[in-house]
Amino acid sequence: MSSLTHFDAQGQAHMVDVAGKANTHRIAIATGRIEMQSTTLAIIEAGNVKKGDVLGIARVAGIMAAKKTSELIPLCHPLALTRVALEFRTEQHGANGTSDVACVATVETVGSTGVEMEALTAVQVALLTIYDMCKAIDRSMTITGVKLLEKHGGKSGSFVAV
């Protein structure tokens, strides 16, 4: 009925059978950012947010989210992740009064299915955590630009976004 892998011949949703796929080293890198007022970013960078170390807590939240992806996305396989790393970059734009925090998540495993969803989930939850921790001072924050940058390993090989 469909060429989408999460549907069977009758069009019913199912978890893809990966039993016959080879275990390979798989890597996925995803990114996204949260736009905010410049004053909000200044407070984050100064460490003056009442709830604590915003980027440190967001990093831990992203790692936890990657590990729990199969509990959040119904047809994802539970995976034994070998590495989850999150990096943050801050940028003050000044002129228009806005700034942003960019997040890049790298997730790795050795297994029979990829880790794209885990990397994307890590980014989203890390950015949501920043929103949660700073919403009392800036409710206008916007999460944007979440996407897969790269994936390597498996039968389909590599993908690098342009």
C-alpha cells in the first residue's frame, strides 16, 4: 500500500523488523536553536536564572531524552546507545534585540537501526528545557531550525544535509 517502512502491506502501522539487518556503527547529528531576547541570553550566560545552570541542565535533559526516545516515539526501537553528546553555542544579535542558543546533538550506537530519532529528540528536549527554565523572564522564545545534519552507518549509508 505504501513505501513507508512503518506500514505493512495492508497499511497497518508496525515496528520495522530489523532482525536481519547487520549491526554497524551508526551516528546521527541533529541541530536546532531557540531564539530569545538578548536580555534573556545575558541572564543565562551570567548564570542568574533562578532555576539553576540552564545549559548544564538542558544538556542532561537532552541526554536523558535520547535514552528514552523509544518511549516517546511509538514505532522507534529501544537502543543501546554508546554515546550521546550535546553542544551549545550562544549568539547575541544585538541590533534587533534577539539572540539564540544553538544545540547540536551527536548520538551513536552499534546496532541494526539508526539513531536519527534519538538525536532529533535530544535537541528538541534540550531546547524545551531552556524554554522551561527561562519562561518566567521571556515567554516569546521560539524553537526553530530543528533538523538532521548527518547520519552514517547502515544499509542506506551516509546522509549529509546541504
